[in-house]
Amino acid sequence: MYRTNTCGELRIENVGQTVTLAGWVQGVHNLGALTFVDLRDRYGITQLAFNEDATEELREKAGRLGREYVVQATGIVAERYSKNKKIATGDIEILVSELNILNASEVPPFTIEDESDGGDDIRMKYRYLDLRRNPVRRNLELRHKFAFEVRRYLDQQGFLEIETPILVNSTPEGARDFVVPSRMNPGQFYALPQSPQTLKQLSMVAGMDRYFQICKCFRDEDLRADRQPEFTQIDCEMSFVEQEDILQMFEGMSRHLFKTILNIDIPTLPRMTWADAMKYYGSDKPDTRFGMEFVELKTTAIDNASKEIVPSLFPAGFAVFDDAAYIGGICCEGQAVLTRKQIDQLTEFVKRPQVGAKGLVYARVQEDGSVKSSVDKFYNQETLQALKEKMNAKSGDLILILSGDDAMKVRKQLCELRLEMGTRMGLRDKFNFSCLWVIDFPMYEWSDEEQRLMAMHHPFTSPKPEDIPLLDTDPASVRANAYDMVINGVEVGGGSIRIHDAKLQQKIFEILGFTPEQAQLKFGFLMNAFKFGAPPHGGLAYGLDRFVSLFAGLDSIRDCIAFPKNNSGRDVMLDAPGYIDQKQLDELQISVVEQEKQ
RNA sequence: GGUGCGUUAGUUCAGUUGGUUAGAAUGCCAGCCUGUCACGCUGGAGGUCACGGGUCCGAGUCCCGUACGCACCGCCA
């Protein structure tokens, strides 16, 4: 037996017991005749003491210990002379009578402490050392608990966890696939699933009724702080349901997770249409921890967000506004105190290429109610007062205005500005959670690159029944039975009611530009299945990594993934991906055009 | 595919206008220390300034390129 207890469990009540502990040496304090060793495992730290009672041999051995040595120590639990209130076991120590060095360790390349001195790069290279640190380990523990509570809730609701294959077919639409060559089928490739979408729909056809799976999904696209090439999805599907049933079920799951993991009671989730999200927040994933909604000051066209034309608040005179197709503003409460320099910084912010605005117009509401703006020479006080009125601004507020030719582009710029102001004003507290549903997404969005309509969610999403006639006349305005769950500006999940009618599915494929032959080739298996009694069904998938990151207050999903990939999709610990032997290539009948540095 | 920032001791970083032998902290090694717990004290070792090229009397510092890292845009049904 290697140990009788863990390093986190002994307390003052255990004094007098003889115990054996095993773990890693966190640190050694050698005071000459006295030596203290902090022994660490997943559960905590317990101090080993080598004092005047210890034999010379024992003290000599303790003196040889270095950081991260793996040791086993037996001794009597004793009360400490001076307690350490910072750790749970701080009242006791082990008076060691026997010490075994189970394994020596080289000096680790960075310190394994809560506040490590290591940068991201080196910590990823030695991720197994990084995982010994409390903050990282705690993230994995939270992730475990999260997944466990997901399973508990869905099990209670009658869901079956069903595994679907990892080796599937490449699909058109969507992200790039990771492909896997098949040795037994030369020249042919499997693809790793971007999501088990079609398979879960087939499990509905199979009568499984309620399916879920916590599974890996793969997308060969560029990475971000919130995007990994392989990520974990909580994939769910239900039969004989309408949108309302799904929203209720998964709002319930989120409520369960918030309660059991964070002990937070979340209110009923507000529902916002996609059109309103775009109109008031310029984003399909609005951060609703704070208001500062957009006010439209001029629109010249009806689009998917604006259902009416707003005549310009501003009389002619300022060319930028006169020529704009859209003018929108936000009112920043109490921000009139910003200096000219600070506002110039905001102007620089919106002019950065990532945001792309041409400039920024601002107006301060003064103590006396008058308005002082950067466009005073174009507009009189009467117009500025009308602006104040329209923006619902009061003394001390700062109005920020963006304009441009393309309403959707300006909305996105204004969204960035709003989020920046929210951050500067301290309105985006990580642990203040604001959840909502965004509903009524459009079916399609125009792709400049492909020069055709693309499915906004995926091609299996059903249109709203009342919009079906528009499929023939104005497909771009058709709304889908699709919904996203958004928390603090993060899309944590999304789904839709699916098409279960082969004819309608065929029509949707046509609108997406598939010939019947192509549709049959790529999705024949699904449409064939629909011929054999497909129930109405729908579902949703959560991004587990993102959801856990939110709960843990992390900036990057990497921090809650045990062995993540870096920015270039590499695993720097494994040094993957790597080259393979010519022999393997030959067996697969694959030739690689250029293979450098092998 | 693109933009920005970065790369200096094991690690995290500083390094002024281009100017003598590149510094700090921490870690590491050695010695001392009977209650430490961020132990303390003394001493020591430790550098291809990412790589390649250029400008210059002289480059860690300026310029160009490459590689790598991070963030972002495109992309991510």
C-alpha cells in the first residue's frame, strides 16, 4: 500500500495516528538541523517534518529531496508549533520516521505554483506539469462536475447517451473537414465529424426519442482563444417537439448547471429575435450584462434587422451624415467626463482595421442640459437637443455615433464600440451572468465568396411555417426555427427544429445550390431515411468548453482543456501533427508533394 | 490569406539617442541557520540577445526577410 491518506485530508483530530502519504515535493525548507517538506497531491499539501528526533540518515535523505520528487513518507501526525492558516492541513504535520524516494525529478522548467512564473508556451510544452498547478487542476475538476451534472439532468429527463462514429463522411457546407485515409479503401477518405448532426437525426428516425452525447467534434479552421480544432459538444436531439419544448428543456438544463455548480439561480431567459439583436446590439450574440442599446438615427433601407425606415434626425449640412445609409448611436451614462484624449483613443479604437469605422462623432450632455458635440459647426442646439431626446440622454452622459454606407457593417462597428465602453465602464463582470435566447434566425445568409445563399445554421434547419411561401419569392428573408443560447456575449449553444420531410429537405438543398444528384450523393442517406417515417424532431448543441470557461471565468477555452492545441493547431507537447513514414504513405497509396525538414 | 504585438539567463522581464564587460527578480548550485511555510543570510554558476541578411566606425537597439508565439480579421453550415 502506497498511502493511507491523501495530502489534503489530515486534520487536528488525526494527531497521534501513524499515516503514510505519497506525493510530489512542492518545496523544501532546510533550516539546518530542521527540515520541512511540503508534500503535494491532487487533494492538497501536507507538511512533512524532520526534526531533532529524526535519524541522521533520514535527515540526510530529506536534504537530498528536490522539487517534484515523488516520495512516500510514514510518520505520526502531530500538531504544529506554528499553524499555517493558508492551507487546510495547516494545523498538523507528519513527524516522518520513514522516507522513500519513489522517483527523482529534474528541476522543472517553471515553478509549479498557483502564480506560476511560466508563460503559455512553456506551460503547454510541459502541460503535465502545468496540470499539477491548482488553478489548472481546478478547471478540470469544474469541467468534470459540469459534464457529470449534464448527464445527471439529461438522464433524469429520459435522454439516452448514444455514441456515434468518429470516422464518417466528408460533408459539403460548413467548416473544412479533417480527413483520414482508408488503407482498405485506397484513395478514399473518412472525415472526422464537425458534429454528429445527421447521425443524431437518424437516431430520431430510429425512435430513440431523446438522445444526447458529450462528444468531440472536429473543424479544420483557424483557431482563436475560443476555438480549438477539436472541441467538445453536448449534442442533444428530441422527437415530437416544437421549438418551445426544446427551449424549456434546455433552459432547464442551464438552470440546473448554474444551480448545482455555481449555486446561482438564474431568472427565466429573455428571448430576443435575431432582428432585434442585430438592431439593438449589432450582434447575434449580444452581451446583455449592460444596456447601452443602439438608437437608430437614420436608416435608408429596410433590411433583416430594421423593419422600417428611420428618417435622419440630422438636417442636411454634414456630408458624412448626409451620405450615410445608416447612423446609429449609443448613450454612455455618466461618460461626459471623458477627456478629449480619451475620446481620441476611442476614435482610434473604432478606426482600427478589426473594427473598420471611418470616424467617431461624439456629443457630451453638459451640466446645464446643453449639448456640446464634435459636429457643433454643422448642427444647431435645437438639433442636438433632439438628439439628446432621441438618445434618452441626460446631463453627464456621452453620446457616441457611428455612420456608414452599410447598415450591417456599422452595426458591427457600433457593437465593438459598445463592448469597449462596457469594458471601460466596468459593466462586464465575469461572474455576473446574463443569459438569453436569440430566436428567429434567418435561414440563409449571402456568401460573397461563393456567390450564393448559405445556410446560416445548417441545411437541415426547418423554416418557420409561415415563411415557407417566401422560399420561392424571397428566400433571404425566410426565418428559421433556429435558436442560440447566449451568455455574456458568448454563444454557448444553438440548435433548431429540423426538417423531417424529404420533399422540403430536397427544396432546401436546391436553394442552397445543390443539384438533386449532388444532394442525393451527399445526403441521400438522410433523405432516404426520411422516407421511412421520420418523426418531427429538433435539438441543440452546447459548446462544453465555452460553457465551462464561462463558469470558471476563463479568457480562453484552452484553460479548461487538459491537452489543448496552440494557435496554429499544434500540440506542442506531442509535437503533433508530424510527418509519417514513407511506408505508411505507401500503404495508404498517398504521395506527398512537398515534405520538408523530415 | 491578412493585420498588430512579441521573441534577451532555466523562468518572468528591464535594457535610455546605436557606444566600454548585457542587468534585475526568481529558480539553480554551495555554505551557514532548531519552527519554516514566498524562510533568512553569504557566496557562486548561468547569455549564439530566435534565425538569416542589410545599414553603420560600431547593432540587443535601426531596416528587410524567415521561423515561432499570442491576439484579432477573413474563415468557423
